[in-house]
Amino acid sequence: MLFDILTIFPDFFASPLGQGVIRRAIDAGIIRVRPVDLRQYTTDRHRTTDDRPYGGGEGMVMKPEPVFRAVTALNAELPRPEVIMLSPRGRLLDQALVRELSKRSRIVLICGRYEGFDERIRKRIVNLEVSIGDYILAGGEVAALVLIEAVARLIPGVLGCGASAQKDSFSDGLLEYPQYTRPREFMGMEVPEILLSGDHEKIAKWRRRQSLKVTLHRRPDLLDKARLNEEDLNYLKSLGYTGR
Ligand code: SAH
């Protein structure tokens, strides 16, 4: 899978892409990430990518021409990419969207700076706007990295153990159960007895119930869309859940 990142800060990405599972995925050729310098697509001597807003007001706005030129050049390469703009006005990135995007073969990510983009960029060349949360960053670069990392770890071969992505929080619409490792007793706190029992069926059931419980307490909104069976619902109702 190929990610092209349009940015005025192409050097931003070297360190985060050079660590951990993302680095290994790049080294193994499973993903490719190409930061593309937007300034390369300017035509003036000062390599200008932003200008003052029509109508007045604070700050600068990203000019349309360099972004148009860059995306046109990238669109000419195959396979045709999904063109995504990082924007606080976009669709909120959640695991469902991450899963959808993990099926694409190529994604172009457009990173804004300053006050954001000239509206005509959105209108003409963007397929999807994505927000990583209800807050404002200084630029789209961190958001692009969040998207790449979340999407990449779902691509087969990126995580050492394929099973672990399936058990993560959100994979079936629930938060994850509590995890423990050694030592068995730490500062007077014991690992729950059931996890030492070796009874895998009982452990699976305990974990499922813990997932349901933590989701009910912390993110009851997730239960509306989660995949729940009758036993799950009965357990939730015993905890006071009244939805569904
Ligand atoms: N004036 C804009 C914010 C611009 S922030 C507004 O109020 O909507 C500058 C750039 O940072 C944006 O163009 C976008 O690319 C990026 N950015 C900021 N917050 C973001 C978020 N929550 N999700 C994704 N990208 C974001």
C-alpha cells in the first residue's frame, strides 16, 4: 500500500516512520510512504503556498494552485489514489473508517497548515475529508501519521501476530478487557485468579464480560453499534444497561 503525503514539512516524517511496526512494514515492502514537498509545485520565486484570506481576518490560507498541481501529478500515477484531506471538518476517524481505508491500495494525504485550505481544493480534488478528533492541531502532518499508523497495522503482515489486531479495542465495537503480565502480585495487587486457571473457555467468558463492563461504564455510546449476542445483552442488563 502506498501513502503519498502532501506537506510543506516533508522532513517531519523521518523519525516517526523510522520506528517500530511502521518501520518494519516499510522495510518489508508492505507499505510505502512518500512525503511530497508541496513547494516543489509552486512556480514563483518565493515558493509561496499560502496567502491572505479574501474578506479579511487573521492568518493565512493554503493556495489552491500548488495543491492542484501536486494532486494532478500524483493522480497520473497508477493505481489511482483515494485523495484525503486532513481537516477538523472531516469525517471523524474511527476503527470502521480505518478498516475501510486499509482495503485501498493507494492514499494521498493532504496536510494543511495555517488557517487551512482554499475551499476550491475541497470541492474539486478531494474524495474524503478526515478529522482525527474534535480539537485543532497546528497542521495535518500529525493527523496523517495517526491515519497511516492505524491503517497500516491492519494490513496483513504488518503486525507480527495477526490475531492481536482482531482482539483490540473497537474491533468488535467494544473496549478491550484488562490485561496482566508478571509479576503475579504487585504492590499488594493480585492478578485475577481466573487468568491463572488455565481454563480457556472460562477465561474467554471473563474477558468478554470485562469488555462489556468497561464499555458500559466508559463508552456506553459504543454499545449501540457493537456486535452483541443474547448472553452479552443479558449480562449488560444485569449491570443496569437499558439500551436495545
Ligand atoms: N481554521 C481551521 C483549522 C486549521 S488548522 C478550522 O478552524 O477548521 C491547520 C491544519 O491542521 C488543517 O488544515 C488540517 O490539515 C490540520 N488539522 C488541524 N486539526 C485537525 C484535526 N482535528 N484533524 C485533522 N487535521 C487537522
